[in-house]
Amino acid sequence: MTDLPPPRSLNLIERGFLKVLPKLSESIEGYYIAFGEEIIRTHGLLGFFRWAKLTGSTQQGTRDHFGVQRQHLLSAFASMWNGCDYCAHGNILAHNLFMFRDENKLFPVTEEMLLDMHRWKDDEILAEVQRLLADDFKEELRLIERQWQLKSTMEEPDNEEDRQLWLSVRQYDFINECSIVVDAPAPPFNHIAKDTEVRARYAKARAASSNGTS
Amino acid sequence: MSAPPNIEDRDGILWITLTGELTKEGGEEYRVALEKYLDGVSRLASVCVDLRDLTGCSVFARSELITAQRLLKDLGARTCYLASRPRIRGLGLWVGHISEDENAKSVITLEKAKEWWDSSLGREESARQALMSRGRLR
């Protein structure tokens, strides 16, 4: 059996930065992405900031167009199609928390379900998502289907919405390069992570729903 | 349990097929078979690692995939991991990243594989440039 190659060692400044980054990120954003170290290992410290600027501006574009809730939905599916369960989990959890807080609804695609779907074939995933969303979540389904089309075919963006969907896919092609080294579960990838009251109510509602009492 | 790996030339493309659940032994068998196949080969252009019928991969087999990918990288190959399950595409991405082979990429369809073989940008660089272009309308 061959051994995995050792990862590049971090220098003193990089190690120092990584010591403060999780606490800083958690206090400002409410969460920390576990692959911060891999971004620095891959791109270096300056590259880390360029990475954050590029992904941040693309994410803002998707958010401006679709709203924060759907931006997380699209990010979750873009990550799942790439096989990154960590980002898929962090984004679907953020989406589901927003939907619960703002619309008092439980999205039929749960965090656990999305993780499980990573093992399925693409057509099985699409069929199940269609079954779950067809009645009451038509707009979410339409966006997921169109995003998949732009991801899996040679079709090019045809309008502004398409362009944003295409960018949502490409963004995670870029992000998942580093995030693929970590595994789910992930925290919600949004400030909503700080809202412990909503998170507790959501967890309780999910548990009640899965027990058939809601 | 995985079936023995199949390695063959298909119209100038080195086509590697792995199926079933890739175990530690299956991973070793693949790496050894690839080493044998590539013995004496000095240059490779396009490679397809067809994982459409691969259902899983043990953690012990993963290091063998890395070693195999480094062999392909050293020969200058442009590799596609063709997969129909997200988890397996994630495996292909992980192999490309850990083996530091920018010319290895997971794809969903054969059409996307052909596009990759015909291009020259690295995996991450192509994703970065796509983002920086902000997307163009047809």
C-alpha cells in the first residue's frame, strides 16, 4: 500500500494567522469554514485574501439576484453536484434555517437527505428532488433544474438569471477545490449561525416532523 | 467488491474502467495494473477514468488512486474522472487536488470530458477565469 503524500507545511505567519482566524470568523460571521487551512496551504496567505475577495463578490451577485435564501439553496446544490458534502451541508442548513425563520416552513430536502443523495446517481437525485418539490416549491425546483442543465450540458447562459445560475455553479467549482478535503457536517454558512434561538426551534421542528408529530 | 480494472486504448484515449466498491486490494490491483500498462510509455495525452459504475471507494484505496494519478501526471496526461454520482465526482476532485495534478478533473458527461481534453487550462485556473469573466450571455 502506498501512503498519502504529506501536505505542504505552513510557515510561521500562516500558522499564526490560522490560530486567530477561527475565533475571528466565528465572532464576525458566526461560523468558520473548516477548510481555511487548505486555502492557505494551496494559495498562500495573500492568495487566501484574493480567494475571499473573488468568492465574496460572486456570492454577492448571486445574493443580489436571488436573495440570500435562494443563494444558499443554489450553493448547496452546486456543491452537491461536485461531491462536496461539507459545503452542501453548510449551505442547505443556512437555506433551511432562513425558510423556517422567514416563512415558517420546513423545506422537504433536509440536510441529512442531501448528504445521503451524494451516493445516488444524478438522475435518481433529480427524480427525488422533483417528487419532493413539485407541489409546493415550484420556484425552487425550477431554479435547481435550470442550474443542473447549465452544469451538465454544453448550454450557455441565455439571460441574466442564467448568467447568475452559471456563476453559482462556477463559484463552487472554484471553492470545492479546497473544501473537498473536509467532511460534513458543517455550520450554517451565514450570519444566521449566530441566531441560536432559531437554530434551536428549527432543530425541534425537524425532530417533531421526522417523528410525525408536526 | 470491485471487478478487476480494465485498461485499454480507445481511439487514442487511455480508458480506465473501475467498477463496484473499490477496496484496498482493488486499489492496489489498479495501481499495479496501471504501472504495468504504462511501463515504457513516455508521453500520454488524454485519459478517461470511467467511474460511472463505481459505487464507493475505501479510504485505503484512495492512496492508491493518488499514486496512480501521479503516474498519469508525470506523463503529461489530461485526465477526466467520468462519474454519475456526486460522491464519486468528489473522489475524482479529491484525487486531482491531493496529487496536485491541475490537469485532472471530474466531469458529468463524455461531452464535458471531450471539452476538457481539448482545453489546456488547469482545473482551478479554469474555474477562476470563469468567475473572473463574470459569465457571458449567449
